Amino acid sequence: MGELRCQQRIFVGWLSRPAQIHRTDQQIRQRRFADVHRLHQLRFRFGPQERSGTHWQLHSRHQRAALRLHAPALHPGGSLLPQRRQLAGRQRAELRRRQLPCALRRLGILRRRGLPVLKLIMTTGVFMKHITRNTLGATLALLSPALWAATAPVTPVTPKVMLVAMFAPEAQNWIDRLHLTKEIQVPGLAAEYPAIRCNAQDVCLMVTGMGQTNAAASTLALALSPQFDLRKTYFIVAGIAGINPHHGTLGTTAWAHYLVEFGTQWEIDSRDVPKDWPTGYLGINTKGPNEKPPLDYKTEVFELNPKLQAKAFALSQKVTLSESKESAAWRVKYPYAPANQPPQVTQCDTLAGNTWFSGTRLSERAEVWTKLLTDGKGVYCTTQQEDNSTYEALLRASKAGKVDVNRLAVVRAGSDFDRPYPGYSEVDNLLKYADQGAFVPALENLYRTGNPLVQAIVGDWKNWEKGVPQ
């Protein structure tokens, strides 16, 4: 309300509208107009010409009549011009004094609306000419903190751990249990997830949005944000995935060593390929599916810090993982281990690609592709969409000195099998994947597996700050 009143009363003058100046009875009497009793209600107004000092305009014909009646007694020759000029000077000074608080309030209004500092200075310049020598010092004293607050550098947040989830369900357990209540808006994050959430222990969480594009864009936006200092931060990507039944089961969590990109291949419709080809996929610029391609894209395969992976696995390998009645009933349909065994924490590699594939033949191709790109060292066990994109964004930021890509760990939890059990439909394995019942247990197991690493870093930061301890 004060802001509106300030705009209506004072800043109307800034817009070159006529300013109303009221003369009180006492002011008139001080000008030796003791005998002018009928002028007690007299009020003057500045008009376009009055501001130039040429003449004054009275409000009403009754006031003008009163002036004519008492003019001889007011000044020799019937003129009020000298008194009017003296009153004008004092009234201008009074107007300046009244304008100052509202002008400063106006500065605060502009700052709250997000106007840049230069515009603030230009705006305040409109009323600087109204400030007298008596108020100049106070004006500068009040303006300085406001301008300094608008230009002072922001102290960046320095997380010890940055958790990375891809969509809201993956984030919720972390938010609830680690009390990630502080929100920090970061330009460039996904529109659906515009804020980083942190707690008092310097653990933060980012939700990138699903898929390769969202993961890369959000991760790079965070890494380059001046609001954060991530040079010593440990990143933990924790998300659900499809699981290879030969290396895990529903609810299994797996720490990855290699990140393999599945989508960077040539593809021919499998109905059109030679009969001795097991698939329509082959490496770019190769002659067949079993030939390793030249890694021209530089994003086909990444190797994570094995020391960090080993430490993460050692901290979490004895954790008891959860499963639902549905997932426990589903896994026993597989006639081999570890698919039909309870979930455990393991170490194996993850495959990324925006195409959500399912089925025995495509899953077997994923196994072969992982072996090709890792020279036989990698073991495919989980499939997801984002991890190579997240790594590439952090790699570029690392080269710019913004993060340390060697402080990245990736854990994925199996929420559904990538291929059906014998006798089950290949199509239904995809279309009815939710029937496997492992979505909620997988989310729970991400927290159970990742939290020991989080607590180790936060609780022993003196050692972890320098790098992965022995």
C-alpha cells in the first residue's frame, strides 16, 4: 500500500505531471500577511508556465477574487510576485525532502522486480537533481548497500555429494530421508525440475529429466553454474534400469565400471540382413556385427574410476536389499541363477540408449556390443538411457576445471528383466513390464546401496576431500 501511495503522490512528478503544493495558514502568516484572513484556505499549484517562474495560477475564482481584494495591503503596487517567488523556493525544498524517502523506496521496488543495476542508477538519476546538500550524504549512504547487494558476488554452494536422478520417483527417497529441503534455482535445468535440493550436510540432488538430451543439458547447466563450486564434489548417478538375468535379478543394484553407448550403431532391418548375421546392428564403418568400430564419436564407451567403484561396492555389498511379493514370485520363473535368487549388490556394466529395447536377441546383441567396445573386459548387466550423456557433460566440465570426472560413480537397480523367461512372450515382456513388480523395490534399493557411500564421504570429508581414500 505504501508503494502505491508513493507512486501516486511523489512519482507523478517524475512523469512531468503538475505537482500539488499546499500552503498552510502558518506559512502565509510568516510572510507578514497578518491582515489576510480570507486567504487562510488559499492554495497554489504549479502549472506548465509556473515552473518557469513567470507567474502563479490560483485554484479557483474565489481565491483569485480574495487576492484582488487584499492585493494593495499585501504589497506596494498590489503585486504578490516577490512573496510568491520566495515561497516557491521553500516549497521546492520541502518537496525534495518529501520525495527522498519515496525515491529510495522506489529503488527497492525496482530491485525486487529484477531490474539491472545500470537501470537503477539511471532511474535514481531522475530524482538526484532534487536532492539538496543536506540530504545528499544520507542518500548515498542508503543507496550504497542497495547497489552493493545487487552487484556483490554470490558465495557458491560447495556440495560434498551431488546425487543425480533422472525423474521424480528416483529422487523421492533421497529427499525424504536426507532432508533435502533447501532449493536452489539453477538456469538451464529441466523445466520440470528447475532446482537443486540440498541439506545442511552439503549433500545435494539434481533431477535431470529423462533421456539423453535432458541428462546432458541439465548436467552441463549445473556444472557451469556460478552458483556452485563442484571441483571437489562426488557425483553419484542412481537410477533404475533393465536387468540382464544372467548377471542379476529384480531389485539387484550394480556399480558400473564401463558406460557403453548402445545407440551409436548402424542398423538394418533384421528381415533384410544376411542369414549368418544374428542381428541387424553393426558398428559404424564396419563390415559386420562382430567387428569393433573405430570410436569416431568419442562417446561410445567410458571407463569410470575403478578405485571409486571398488570403494562404493565395498561399502554397500553387505546391504540387505528389498523385494516385493510380485517380484519374488516373478524371478523364480527363471530356471537359472542369479535371476531366480534374491537381489544383491554387484559390479557389472551399464548400457545407454534412448531406445528402450526388450527381447532375447536384442539383449544378446547388448552383451556382444559391450564386449566389443571394452575389448572383452566389460560385462553388460543393466540398460538405461542417460549415463553416457551425463558422463560426457561432466567430462567437458572437468576439462574446463569445473568438476573432477574421476569423482563420478554410477549405480543402477533392476526394475524389470531385459528378456523373458523361457516360454513367455517377447512382446509381453515389454508391454507388461510393470507386472514384474520391481519398480518400488528398485527405488528403495538405490537408496540402500548408495547411502553408505554418501555417509562415508560426508562423515570422513577430511580424507575424501583429497580424493578416494585407500
